[in-house]
Amino acid sequence: DEIDRLEAQLTVCRDSSEVSRLNANAAHHPVRVEPNLFNLLMLAEQIQRDTEGAFDISVGALIKTWGFFRRAGRMPSLEERAAVRERIGMMHVVLDRQRQTVAYQRQGLEINLGSIGKGYALDRAAQRAHTPNLLIHGGHSSVLALGKETSDASGWTIGLTDPQRPERRRCLLHLCNRGMATSAATHQSFEHEGKKLGHLLDPRTAWPAEGMLSATVTAPTAAEADALATAFFILGVEKAREY
């Protein structure tokens, strides 16, 4: 029930959601948002700064330009790619802590919480569970583990899939009181001039991220893990290590 409520609040696939209303109005005037949503936007802004812009929730227009909003990837024209860069970037989003309002400084800018919302929903759902031992996942790519699987275990045993051979595991982890997330471009992609282009887009270049098969992150919360898995996939190994 909690996840359904959050879906109705955060999705950009329904015009009635709070995020969709925010996208429709924030370029015209500051919009007050629900406190938990405001805190999520603050977290996203902090991670955007900490990852040198690799993670950025203000990429709704970019996702639509590449066709991934409707899960139908396409190659946008050079003109489209140049134009959309004017409509992305958290530097154009003003978060007013005192008033709990959000304002966009660019027309056509849109927030999309697909890179952090699933983990956030797991965190919120776990708070409702009222149990010290819990494993919950959202489609396997986002996981939250609280406590232990059994009294003598060191946590919950989680397997990591090999991105090139999905029938095999790369390793097993023992996760305790942490979130974990994996980002990979295996499910949404298309070929252009013999090259595979995936749905994980680099906000700094307005181009699909390249060079990584997958990135898996553990973090104190599932929301942080979700966001950082996206960021590390875009940043690559060395920058991820620096973080």
C-alpha cells in the first residue's frame, strides 16, 4: 500500500502525480511540495553535487528526447541534442528549504525520479514493516536488507548476476542494514551504426553512458544505493573509486 501511494506521488507516467504537477508548474512559480518529497529532492541535489553532475534527476526532457520515456529508444538529431541541453541540469532547480518550495529557472525542464524513486520506496516501505529482520527488493535491481536472515547469519545472502552471462553469479554478498542497487543497460537499448546505446544517459554530455557493463553499490539506504549505482555506471571505475 505504501509503495502504491508513493508511485501515485512520484511517477511521471500519470498527469495527476505530485511530480507531474511540479513539472507542469514550477517554471511559472514556486511550488510547495510534501515534506518527504522535498527531503528526497534535497538528497538528489546533494548526490548531484558529490558526483560532479553524473547523477541528475532533472533529465526528464533528455529521457524523452532519446525515446526512453516510452521504452522506444531512438537517435535524436544533432539539433535535438543541442536544444535539450538547455532544459536539463539541477543548477536550474531552486529548492527553498524555509518555504519547502521548488522552482525551475528553465522552461521545459522536468524532474524524473526513476533513478532514485525505487530505492526510496523500499526505504519507506521498510519503515512500515515494524520488524528488525527484513529483505525487500524492487525487481532485484534495488534491495534493502535489515537485520539477519537467521539468528546465526551475518546478514542476508544476496547474489550478483554476471551481466554477460545472466545464468551465472559473479559473487555472493552478506548484506546487513544496508541498501544495494545495480545499474546496467541490458533491458533498454537500441543499435545505431552497429553500436549499442543504452537508456542510462550522461546528463553532462546528453549522450548514453559508455564503457561499463554494470555497477553495483551498497549504501546506508536503498535510495542512496539506487542513485549511486546510476552515477557510478556513468562515471566509470576510477571516478567511482574517487567517490
